[in-house]
Amino acid sequence: MTDAAKKKLRKDVLRLRDNLPQEERERMSQSIGERFTSLRPVQECRSLMIFLSFGSEVNTDYIIARAWQQQKRVLVPLCKPETREMTVFAIETFADVEPGYFGIREPKKNSLQPVAKEEIELVVVPAVAFDRRGYRVGYGGGYYDRFLQDMQVPKIGLAFSCQLVPEVPVGPYDLPVPGILTEKEYIVVEGFP
């Protein structure tokens, strides 16, 4: 039941997000970027792992550019579909990325060195949908749930408010995030420090 429920939720929320006008998505992405950089865990970290936005996702380019201005180390994931694993690479400019799997931007793995998980101080987590308990529905690969499983660093989900749903179906391997930022609010999930 969980997989079918997640699939339907994914389809419904993606349709909502995809139907947001481009100008509105950009305006909301800028607002999210400004609010994100003011969060205490973000201000205190020296390195952050962040996804390279794709399609109608929150545009993370604003956050990445601001992180570089603040002399933070920007780490981005590379997903390996054949093993469903992620590797992380540091990028210093947008010239360090290229279109990859399904046209999603990814680090130029042939010219960059992987970064150890221990070097990550904060993780920005993508999702198709979040609920207020911190649970998420991703794109169905389970990359982030596997990657984050043993990481004890701050994790912040980014989404537009239309991506918040009353309840996400939860499977045995699903992990919640302690904070979710939208253009309207920062949700601190109960039960997290």
C-alpha cells in the first residue's frame, strides 16, 4: 500500500509544482534562499551538501551562489542509478557541473575528487512532498534515505508550500528531516534537538 500511495502522492504534488508559473517559482526560490542563509545551522556551517535543482524544484542556485560568497564549501551529490548510491563532490563554480542522468545537473566526476561524508556539516534535502513530521516522498530511488542513514548533521528540506501535505506514507527505511523550509515558514519538526 505504501508504494502505491507514494506513487499517487508523487504524481499529484509534481503536477501542482509543475503548474506553478515560472516567475512565481523564481520569486519563491529567492525568498527561500534568503531565509535559508539566515538560519543558525546554515550560518554556523563551513560546508554544506546541496542538491542541484532540476525542473520545477526550488532553484538552489541562489543558495549555492550565496554559500560561495560566504566562503562556504559547496558539496553536491552524484547519483549512481546502477547501484542507487550517492557520491559527493565539492564544486567551486557552476562550470564544475554538467548535464547527466535524465539531464539532471551533476558534478563533473572526471575532473573533481569525491568528498568523504565526514566532511559534510549540513545537508539540504530535496523532496517531491513533505509532511510536518519531517517525512518526505522523493523521486523513488531511495538515494537520500540510504545516504543520510547514519549522519548526525543538521538536515533541512527545501520545498514550496504547495509541496506540504497532511501525511506522507512511511515505509520502514524512510527517515524524517528535522527542518523544512518553504517560502512561507520554517518548520522545526518535534522530537529533534
